[in-house]
Amino acid sequence: MSRISVRGFAVASATAVTTVGAVVGVATGDAATSNDIETTASGATLLSEIPVGEQAQVQSASLTQQADAIAHAADTDAKRSAEEAARIQAAEDAKSKKADAEKAEKAKKDEADAKLKKEREEKDEVASRSATRDAGDFPLQGSYTVSQVKAIAQQLVPSGQFQCFSNIINEESTWNYQAVNSSSGAYGLVQALPGSKMASAGSDWRTNPATQIKWGLGYMNERYGSPCSAWSFHQANGWY
């Protein structure tokens, strides 16, 4: 008769069986296998020793216990894996935040350096223009067209500041170097008030647009820092 050895079963009563072990095998009818099955650890209860009516209950309880143990182990492994994944993600997030902060700091520094470089270049350009070109470098004429006046201005005003300078002249005199404000008496391209202020740049301030441009550029640099800063003020206030 085939028998099954059950490790660690304890029969509490004829109707109550508590499983504390696991089914370890089922005989196949082979004598050697049957002997192996029967030589289990001491204290093992043979399924054949359990009343026939309770054997199915014992087997079911043993399999349920094994399934619970497997499920518990899988749950433990899953939790361990989730914790490890969370730790790795936290480390990656911290690394990413640090890299972003360093990148932002570098961008801020680069922007500040670029601004300083631009300001330095503009100052150097102004100094260079002042050193190489002067109102006296342009031959005097009896009169000047708007195109001629603009051509002179382009040689005296730094290229990066010319458009701002031009915007102011357009607003003040539309490039008429002999323009006079009938109300205030302001004169010339930059509408100096009084016009005689421009004498500091040359005694020919009434008739020489180069002298007026030189004086106007100096005024904008001294009072506002540059023609573009003067233009920003002009836009906000309507005068400069």
C-alpha cells in the first residue's frame, strides 16, 4: 500500500488537525522510492497513520501553509526591492538637483561676465572713437544734407550706440543741425539749451554738425552713461 510521509503533523483530535510541517512526497509504487519516503526525519507522521477521513484536510492544510510561506517570502522580497529602488531614486534626484543648481549658478555667472564684458567693450569703443576721431577731422562745408550729417555721426558715435543716438536726434531735430525750438530756444541736432553750451566742443557749434554731435555724445555719456541709457530715459520722460 502506498504511503505519504508528512513532516511535523500533529493530530489534535479526530476532527481537528493542525498542520505544522509540509508534505514531502507521494509514493509512486516503487519500492526504493517508498523506502526513501518513509525514512523521513524522526517524529514524522505518516499520512497512512491519519484517519482516512482527515487525510485530505491535512494535505490541504500543508499545501496552504507552503503557499503562505512562499507568498510571505515574495512579499518580503518585493518590499526589499521597493526600498532599494526608492533609495536609488532618492540618490539620483539629489544628484540631479545638485547638477541643476550648479548649472543655474554657472549660467548666472556667465550672464554677469557677459554683461561686464559688453560694458567694457562699449567703454573701450567710446574711448577709441574719442581718441581717433574728432569734430575737427571733418572738413567744413557751407551746408550739410541729412545723409551727410548721419554719415558724420556714424563715424563719431560707437556702432553699438548709434541707433539709440539716432533715435534721440530724430525726436529732437529730425537731423536738422540748424533746428531752433521757437518756445525754448533750444538749438541744433541735440537741441542743447541754451545752444551756446555746445561751444565747449567748438566755436563753430552753430554751423558744424560734427561739433554738435561731439558735444551731444559727450553730454549723453556724462549724464546717462551712454546714448542708449539716454534714449531709455527719453522714452520714459519725453526729454533727456
